[in-house]
Amino acid sequence: MAWTKEQETAIYKDGTNIIVSAGAGSGKTAVLTERVLEKVKKGISVDNLLILTFTKMAAKEMKERIGDKLKKEGLTSELAKLDTADITTFDAYALSVVKKYHYYLSHLKSHWHCSHHNSF
């Protein structure tokens, strides 16, 4: 596939997290799938990546496309990790963090204060 300069930057940029924001049908899923494949080829396990989308359908499609790419490249050990990889929606990931670390939040309760006064 021929990538635009911006898409290539998103795929190959190293050393930083990225946000891909573009209109429907612009290739976001293809770009992110290719980025994941590049990361895996460089030795980063798919279960060490955090891939967030806005919809369940987009997360499902992303996971399927990544699986197809891993299978095509013969990366079967990474393919086996795909079901536990963090490829999900923003809200589902946030909920999983709260569930996982809820005990930390209960210790902070005494330090939280909410004002009932409108300060705007």
C-alpha cells in the first residue's frame, strides 16, 4: 500500500506515543495495524502495547486486522498473545484500570474533597 507522508510518520515514528486522528475511511485502522506490526518486528510484544479506540466495533476490527497481519508474517507467538492484548475502547480501558487498582483509590478517599459551591 502506498502511504502518505503523514501515514508513514505515524507508522514508523519511534520513541514516542502517537494519536492518529482522521476522518472516516482515511486509513486510520490500516496505519495503526501497520504500526503494530512494525513494533512487533522490532521485538516489542503485542501485549506490551496499548491500543485505544472510541468504539467496540473499531477495537474488534483492529484486533482482527492485527491478527491477520501477524498470521501472514508467521508471528504465531505474538498471535497467541492477541486475545490478552490491550486493544480496546478508552472507556473499557479506564474501567479496567479502576477495577485493577481500586484498593489504591480507597486509600485516597480521605484526601479527596468536593465542593458543593459553584466556583464558575
